[in-house]
Amino acid sequence: MTDRLHEQKVLILDFGSQYTQNIARKVRECQVYCEIHPCTIPLDKIVEFNAKGIILSGGPASVLDPSSPLCDPKLFELEVPVLGICYGMQLITQLLGGKVNPSDHREFGRAELMLKEFSHLFEGVRNNSIVWMSHGDRISKLPNDFKSIAFTGNSPLAAIENPIAKIYGLQFHPEVVHTLEGEKILKNFLFKICECSTNWKMESLVEFMIENIRQQVGNEKVICGLSGGVDSSVAAVLIHKAIGDNLYCMFIDNGLLRTGEKEKVEKTFRDNFNINLDVLDASDKFLNKLAGITDPEQKRKSIGNTFIEVFEEEAKRLGNFTFLAQGTLYPDVIESVSFKGPSAVIKSHHNVGGLPEKMNLKLLEPFRELFKDEVRKLGKEMDISDEIINRQPFPGPGLAIRILGNITRDRLDILRAADKIILEEIKKAGLYNDLWQSFAVLLPVKTVGVMGDSRTYENVIAIRAVTSTDGMTADWAHLPYELLGTFSNRIINEVHGVNRVVYDISSKPPGTIEWE
Ligand code: XMP
């Protein structure tokens, strides 16, 4: 895109570091637009990108390994400032004629950075500032015209520069929180060295995106599947601002929703935002098809297929659509372009995959360049309530993957009632926003209990509450005992058919967040 907002962009070349996305998020927090591309991107594309600065990420490989990832060395001749981080710094060294050797002292974790001489990169940074190291190899000879500008106990060359060519290297990671003055260092690179100006601001972004959507869509009609989650909600409001009544939203009640979910979506979108909203009760269809299925993957597939069928039928009834709006985020886009290894399918995630081709629809994905926290900021900018913006994730297959074994209406009622109590109590304790997710699971076993003077033989509810930053890994939440006690008391007293409550204390890995 060649426009005002993308003029000042920074290119991040990905060498496979787990922190590459962190670099991008930090750069954008400094209000500078950036994109991540695989390190193998050809030189003409780099030239075309027209970056104000280039950042080479870290990576798990060693530059000493002949099969390690490379970038085109001609990028150093483009007269664009370059910052190499960790692997990126060692690659700069090797490609520009220096020497890297394996080291006896591997250095991981915290180190104190001692500054040697003035560098724009460290302006305003304290001496002995804490930085986060992670490397095995070490530079033994610098390329010509480079000098060392900082060292640590184990690294005589913790930071290097060629100030004339504006090429810099850091052996530590400025993009992680443990590097206390990392943000200052990145800002120095962006503003003092690359001379970027700030223009990646949410206020201007809303206007810019609205204009883009108008241009892309023209007078055509757009259909958007609403789930009630953050991404599709913010997408719907944004697209509605752009094209008004040419947007139709569809909310499918699959019978697997939590208490009050459908009403909340209707109220928000139809009443508050005045968006065309079609609410379809397809619960019979979904539940009939699920009857008797107990295998988790079969459940997911059945729900996914039914969703496509129902969506297609209803969209045809509503009108003639050219676009399908989706809340695809930047991390999903990078996942598909970066050189990630093949990974095993743990769970078939339910999304609207398959729909666009089947229905011959073009995709409208306004958030393809955004991270989740940016979508949240955008939502706030458009006055979407905190209740929607800060919602915990809820899986597409809904309560079906939280009822182990057979799914029946009775079992759904039990789970809904228990789940409602958990949500109420978590909110009352002020913990809702601290947790990635907190919910109830209905187990396929019965246990013996005693209530009054009688024997009971009833269901077990498990409580799952986790902390996480991205859902990829998670820890079970160390909730106060009193709160766990309240869950148990209320659920057993108020939910008919439950006589036992247990708390799940598994982290991910090895347990996943959802039980199925
Ligand atoms: P797991 O259970 O794999 O879940 O640890 C990680 C995160 O993904 C959510 N999840 C889903 N979200 N469709 C979705 O939209 C799905 O099929 C699905 N399965 C799991 C889960 O709630 C957690 O936040």
C-alpha cells in the first residue's frame, strides 16, 4: 500500500526467532508501521518495500551451520539503516567479512550491559542496564569499519556498529520485557537512526481503514458471520461505518452457546449499532447432527460442516453477496508465510474455512495487518463497550467441546447453569480480565454423594481457569481457595444434577485449554 500511513515503514526479516512478533509489536507501539517477511524475500522485493529501516530478527540456528537461513547480502548496500538482533547480528558479522566462532560460554538470561563509547543506539540508556541474552556463538573478529559499543560479563561484543553505514548489531533482545531499556534502544534506532516519524496511530487508522473498505467494496454487499467475539465484532462495526446497510451480519445460534449470549449480541449490534442483523436459530439442526457423537474430532467436524451448510443457505436467502468479512489477524497471515515447520493437528479448529470458495465470495479482511491488541484499541476508538473488547475467547464449537461424551439439551442446561455461576463469581472477584479463560466442563462420569439424608448419584463439574498471553501455552490459575469454595457451594446447591466440583490444575502443555 502506498499511502500516508505506510510511508514510514520498517521491514523485519524473520530468521525464525520466537520473539519476531514481539519486535513487530514493539515497533508498532512506538507508532511506526512495520511488517514481518521471511528472511528469504528477494532483494527486488526489499527495494520495492522502501523501508526506512530493516531489522534482522534472532533465530534458533547457528550461522556456523552451512544450512542456516540467510538474507541477500546486497541489502547492506541499500543505504537503509539495519539492526541485527542476536542471530541477526552474527549474520551481519559473517556476511560483511567478520568471523563467528562457537563459544565455551553460552550466555542465556540476564546480563548487565556496560557501555563503551557514544552511540546513537544507546542515547539516554543507563550504564549497567539489565539486558536479556540468549546465544551460543560469539563474534571473534568484527567486519571492517565496525566497532564494539557495549559489552557484558560474558560478551566482549554485546553491541556493535558501523555508524557511517548505519548498521548495528545487538547480542541481546531489546524486544523482550526483561531488557529494561529495550524500548528506549528500539526508539533510538527508529527515530534517531532511521529518522522515522510516528504515524501509526489508532485515530488515523480508523479513518484510513474506512476509506480502504469503501474503495475495496464499492457498492457491493458484504456478509459477516458474527460470533460475539472481539475480532468479528470490531470488524462488523468498522465495516458498518464504511458501507452502512450494505453490510449484513449473521449470528447463528447453534444451540451450543452460553446463557444470554444470543440476547447480548442482538442488543449490541441491532439496538446499539443499528447494524443489519439476522439471528438464526439453527440449534435443532446442530444438535440433531451431534446426537450420539462422543469423539471430540467428530464433534468438531460435524459442527464445522453444519455451520457451512447453514451459513450458505441463509446467505442465499438474504441476498446476493460479493464479499465475506473475516476478522483474520496479522499473526495468522505471518504463520502462513514464515518458514514454520509442519506441525501435527492437535484439534481441528472450527472457523469459516471452505466457505469463500464454496460460495464464490471474495474475502474482506480489514485486520490482516493488525495484532489483537491493536484490534482492541481500534474497537475502543469506535466506542465499542469494554465488555465486548475484553471478552475472554470462546471456541467456535462452543459448549460441545466442554461436554465430554454425549451432548443433550439436558446436559447443555446443566453446563450453562454452572458456567454462569463461574462467570458471575470471577467477575465479582475482579479477576475476569486477569484470566485468559475461566469456564465449566461437564464430565461424563457420575459420582456418589449425600444430600440431606439421601444418597445422590450425579454429575461432576470441572472448573478450568488459565492465564496465558496467546493461548499457545497456559498455566492453571492459582485462584484463591475461598473463590473455589464459593464455586463449589453455589454450583452444588444451585445446579440440579451436580453433586461434585473439581478444579483442573494442568498447564498447557501438556494439557490443552479446552478439554476436547
Ligand atoms: P486449546 O484447547 O487448543 O485452545 O488449548 C487454545 C485456544 O483456542 C480456543 N479454541 C478454539 N477457538 N475454534 C475457535 O475459534 C475452535 O475450534 C477452538 N478450539 C479451541 C480455546 O478456547 C483457547 O482459547
